[in-house]
Amino acid sequence: MFENLTDRLSKTLKSLRGQGRLSEDNIKDSLREVRMALLEADVALPVVKDFIERVREQSLGKDVIGSLSPGQALIKVVNDELVAVMGDRHDGIDLNHKPPVTILMAGLQGAGKTTTVAKLARLLIEVDKKSVVVASADIYRPAAIEQLRTLSNEVKATFHPSDSSQKPIDIAREALLAAQKHNADVLIIDTAGRLHIDQQMMDEIRVIHDAVKPAETLFVVDSMTGQDAANTARAFGEALPLTGVVLTKTDGDARGGAALSVRQITGKPIKYIGSGEKTDALEAFHPDRMASRILGMGDILSLVEQAQEKVDHEKAEKLAKKVKKGKGFDLEDLRDQFTQMENMGGLASMMDKLPGMGAGASQAMKDPAQARQMKRMVAIINSMTPQERRKPEVINGSRKRRVAGGSGTQIQDVNRLLKQHKQMQKMMKKMGTKGGMANMMRGLKGKMPPGMPF
């Protein structure tokens, strides 16, 4: 998300960094560029107007004009205003209620509500250590109930059964009683969506809301609908007492206009953003971190949190000790690195959070060919014997043919993997020596082989 906006803003603000002084004229030119960048990102026009006006007022103040580095002072103004537009701070789920804390999910059909129910359940189970019951009151969409049953098993949530012959309000009431009986901490109720907002849909969800009195009513919206997402959220907000918004499919939206419009148009905080279909692809929305990402400054805090949650620390420690002792970095270690990377949302997600990587880098990593390449390499390693993985030097011509055949790849793919592994081995060796990290970074300069996913 935000790749195009990040590119445009980075270029505009970079030109200001070197300015010895800022004048009304060059601020005016820069703000025109910022305005165009926001409109191209599909940010709602009223939001753009307010944003530009607030930045202009502060930019012409003495703190910026009189600053020793006015370009940087202006970047801080833009950063602070981006944070303000998106909501100042992270608003999570309010769990300070008598259990079961009930969460009602609302939204149009196709926004990803059912998947988001499972993602949120997984987050509450794994991070907040809560017991979660999920239920589907969507009796209209074929297989909606079955889909939630399957996903609940995957995330280890308790599924409350329902069927299309029941009334949605009865399903919701029974689910609440079941959650109380199970002494569950949280109950999440999935509701039906429509292809567009209609009175019947609003009446139905209002009745469910009145019956279960949820602590949280979350509006799930597809970020790829741009500023329409904010307008739809406003319509739901007028019909229901929404407490927050979940933006989905952010991996497919290069513009990001919804994230910059929803808060100001609805007055409701964005609580989470989802990307992809996997049940671990939901992250808390932090306006300050997102502003930093938009301005190309990365989001190291989120990356560290992801690593703490999803990296196998025991394996990481073993590898660190192994490297420190000067032992070889074998193909099993390489496979582990690929797996850890995948657990953290893939290379594109990680690059997106690194400072200075730029939109182009993370966009290049989103190329499906990159993901296929990584899977291909894992398949090749899996086709090897334990001895071959630990001692790649034993892999001769006939072994390469066997490995290629077993993994459905070509001999040149096996050769490419072995070459890349050798390169990684050299880097790891440098890490194990005195001043290892500095040595490794020097060794990296200009030596990355083509197609290497690092």
C-alpha cells in the first residue's frame, strides 16, 4: 500500500531537504505536488483540502521558515499532519468489558469479512492469549458458514454451529449464550454482506446489534475501493454505532487513499489492516508508523514486533551460535531463513518496513515471480537428502539430475541455488569474524547475484 504516494512524496520532499531557506514560493510549489500525489492516491477531496491547508499554515510559520534545516522541518510538518489525518494513535480492541467481549463485524459482500473474523480471532488467541468463539449469521452467501468453520479450526477458535434455515438474530443470541457457557473471553459474530448498501441489510444488522449489545462494532472495508471505502464507512456509521474500521486487501492497493480518508470522513479509527488470504496477515494500525512508511522512512518498530511474534527464536539462536563458532551455513539453514521470511509476511512486507528501501524495491518484491522463485528453492532443498543439505559439496551431476527431477525444476535451477547458497555462506563467514556485520555489509556491496531474494 502507498507505493505510488511514497514515490511522489519522497521525490517532492527530497528536493526540499537541500534548500538553504524556504520561501512562500517554493513551499507553494511543493504543496501543489503533495496535493497531486494525494489526489492520485485516491484520497477524498475534502481530506486533501484540509490536509494541504493545515500543512501550508504550519509551513509558513517561523518554526519552519526560521529553521536551520527548513526542508527537514517541513517534512516533520507533513509527517505530523499525516499522523493526525489517520488518527494520532493506535486504537485496539477494547477488552475491558465483562466477558465474553462481543465483536460484531459489518461490511459489504466481498470485503473479506469472514477471513477477517478468523484473522482477528487468531490475533486475539496468539497475542492477547484470549479464548475466542466465532459464529456466522450470514445465511445468504453459499458456504459462508462452512468457510468460517474451516478457518476457525485453522486458528484454533471455538466455532458455534449455525445453518441457513435459522434467523440471523437467533444465531447471534445462541452464539452469545454458547460463549457464556464456554466461559469464552471473546465472541466474534460475522454478519451478512450485500453487494451494495440496502435498507434490509441495515435493518438486519441493527436488530442483531440491539440483541447482543457488542463492545465493538467493526466495519470491514476493501481498501481497493479507494475513497468509496470512506463513503461506504460513513453510510454504515450513520446506521450503526461503529467503533472502528478494518481495511482489507491493502497488499493489492498501491494508492492507499482509503487509509488517509476513512478516519477524517467517519470519525472512526482504523484498528487493523489486512493483507492477503493467510490468517496471520492482519496487523494493528499505528498512524505514526504508517506515516513513516508513507514518507519512505520505514517502520522498524512493526518489523521488530513481527520478528518477536513470528520468528523461531530457538532456531535463530542456534544459527547465531553456529555462525559465531565459524561452522558452515548449510542448505537446511537457508531453508529455515526462507520459512522465517514467509512467516513474517514475505520479503515484500519486510522491505516495505525498512527505511530507505523506496516503493520500487517493495513493489519489485511483490512480483509473483519472486514468491515462485522462493518456493522453487525450498522445493529443491526438500528434494535433497539430509547429507546433501548439510554438505552441498557432495552434490555432483547425477545428484543434481535427481534433485531437479524430484523438485520439478531444471538442473540450472539447482545450480543457481547452489551458487546463491555459496554466496550466503561467504557472508555468514564474514559475520562470524571480528567486526562481522561491517565485513558482511562490505561484502554485500554490488555482489548480490541476480534473482537472489535478499
